[in-house]
Amino acid sequence: MSMIPVVALVGRPNVGKSTLFNRLTRSRDALVADFPGLTRDRKYGEVKHGKHRFIAIDTGGITGDEEGIDSAMAGQSLAAIDEADAVLFLLDARAGLTPSDHALATKFRSSNKPFYYVVNKVDGVDPNTAMAEFYELGVEQFYPITATHGRGVRHLLDELVATFPPVEEAEEDKEEDRYKSTKIAIIGRPNVGKSTLVNRLLGEDRVVVYDQPGTTRDSIYIDYERDGEPYTLIDTAGVRRRKNVKEVVEKFSIVKTLKAIDDANVTILVMDAREGIVDQDLHLLGQVVESGRALVLAVNKWDGLEPDHKDRVKFELERRLQFIDYAEVHFISALHGTGVGHLYESVNKAYHSATDKMSTRQLTTILEGAVFDHPPPMVNGRRIKLRYAHAGGQNPPIVVIHGNQTDKVPASYQRYLEKTFRRHLDMVGTPIRIEFRTSENPYEGKKNKLTSRQVNRKKRLMKFVKKKDAKKKRGK
């Protein structure tokens, strides 16, 4: 089973970690996932490079001083390194090699992760001179870059992704796994009842509800069968430690959630009915929507609430979750088991909607109907033409539409098409992605080659036309 790799950016404050992080994520149209509250000042984002994808963690600066590294800050970066498959250690060419860099390098040396020593801010200085003193660290290779301008970043990424498992194999694994079992990720904020729900779904206490320090930080994969159907539960609940234990680990628990979402077919987002919807729930939702995974919402701790509180929660859900009107909502009590059985119905519906095969004929018929009912707008006096559609992928389902001027299709019309496809294909619980392709005119730029006979005929015709024109002039 292939998991998306994680790369940590570490180094002193002001060496350019955030600049590099922003260049890696935003400039590649990837989501920069900031989770305030849950992650404090940590940043996580998805990076795309060629066919590869990975999650980047921007660890806030480790304040290193001459006496050594401030232990709490170092703890955070060490936890990030622990979480990562590879580490980018940033150094500053202008500041040169500082005692803090030495201290950090010594601290990191004990880690057996692949480290990439990246020397930033090499613009305006001779890279060889700038990097000479860094060789004191006893490292063979340095990567000179300028994060603000992107110089050297592509080469660094090429070297980095070359060490990751090949994409094709990973995709094949995914394809096989996808049809072996339905992978369900249980996600949500700490203390909303994820572990209790996992135990309920399994019908036994297979997962201990962790409440002691030192629990596993990895997501737990549990394979089981229900009514003859194979399922895999990905439980991200084991990441929470008690408050009196250092919170370092919890800050990186979100990486596990990101990985679990990426690896799942269907995500169950658990929310706490007593607290209603909070911002962290919306951030997690945004992450699921961005990843295109099928989604089921479970509002937990519903038993014993006052009727007016229930009404308030329902109103709030409707108001704030309009952007995912395709997801089914269940009001449950994981502790008492109320409503938990119905979750499976929604999970199965969402899974089938996300992975069912769609035929070109079926999609084109729906497209033609949608265009007939509500044609796309005119652009510069020419109507946008949408000709045919075919399937471009599953989980999320992707519909590729070919036509003319497709880059001019307004967002509102795209939403209309998404809703039309979802309605006709009876899709529940999954987003649907639409990609537009402009069909090229096959004759554009091609000159029609004439045979010698046609050339002669054209000459005779031109001669005839000229004679006629001359006669007309004379007649005048």
C-alpha cells in the first residue's frame, strides 16, 4: 500500500523555510493547509512535482543559541523529522555557518533519515565561496538555492523525488487495494469520540480507546468483514496524548490525518454535537473536499441534547455546510450505538458513487441534455461549444469535457454541470470534478496543397476573371 511521502523543512529562524515552503506549495496550485488551533504555527501543504506528490511540513524556526538548542523548539522539529521520510535542512549563505547550525547538525546526525543540506540566499554571492565554510559540517553535497526567486529549487526537487517509490507502481497498488476493500478514514478533532465510533463500527473493542501517554502516533489500519463485504478502517484517533504530556506529538497528528484522507476511499468526519461546528471541523472538511474523497458526516454525542439545542445544531449545519450539500449527515451516539449502523449505508453509497465506471455515451448524453436545457454563455459574440464528455478517473469521479473556448466557461456554469452530472448519475457522498479540454481545429495552420492540374485551373480562372474585369472597365 503506497503512502504519500512527508518532507520536513528544518533550520534556524529566518533562513527562508517559509519562503521555500510557499514556493513548493502555492506555486504549484497545491493547497496550503493551515490548521489554526490544532497546529499552532505549523504548516502542512501538498507539493506536486512532475508525477510525484508529497506533504511538506514547515517547522517554525528552532531557536538555536550558543549554549545549545532550546529544547522545546528542538522537540517540535525532532517530532517533524520523526514523522518525515526525508528532511530539508536549510542554511543561510549570507549569515554563513553559525554555532546554531553546528548544534542542529549534530543533533540531527543521530537520525537515520535522508537529509538534504540546502544553502539558501545564494543570489548576489559567489555560490562556491558562500558554500565553502559549510563543508566544515562534513557533508558531501549541498544544494544552493534562492527560495525567493526559485533558483535551484527544481534541481533540488528532482533529486528529492528520485528517492521516492515510483508513481506508477503506487497507482497500481491503489487500484488493486481500492477494489479489495472499502477504506474508511475516521477523522475529526481530538475528543469528539473517534475511537469510540471505531469500536462501535467494529462491534467490539478491537481498538483500545487510548488515554495514556506514549500511545502510538501511527494511524491504525484494521481489516475486517461485515455482511461479507471487506472493509479497512483507518483510525487516526491514536494520536492524542493527555494534556500533561508534551503536546509536540499532537502538532504533527494532522500529518497522519492528511495521509489517512489521501489513502482512504471514504472519509467519516466526526463532529461533536455539544460544541456544534467549529473552525477546525471546517478546516478538516476543506482538506477532504480538496482531496476529492467521498464524505460522510457523523454528528456524535446526539443523545440527551435538548430539542432546541438539536434544532440549533441542525440550522448551523445547513447554513455552514452548503458547499458540501452532497454529503449525507448522520446524528449518532457512538457511546450508545444510536444511528451507527446507518453509517454503513452512506459509506457504501458514497464508495459506489466514487468508484463506479462511467461510459462515454452516458456522460455525453447527460452533457447534451444539460447544454440543451441551459446553453453556455456567449464569449466575444461566439457561443462556448461543449461537444462530448468521457470519464477521466475515479475517487473522485472526473468528467472530461471537450469543446471550444472551454477556458472561458464561468464557475457558475461549471457548478451547474457538476450538479447535473451528480443528479443524473445518482451520486451521493462524493464530489465530482470537471476538467475542460479545448478541441483543436484540425485544419488550423495547414495549407491545402494543390495538384498541378488544380494550379493550372486556378491560373486559367484568374486570367478569365481579370479579362472580365478589364472589359467592365472599358465598357464604363
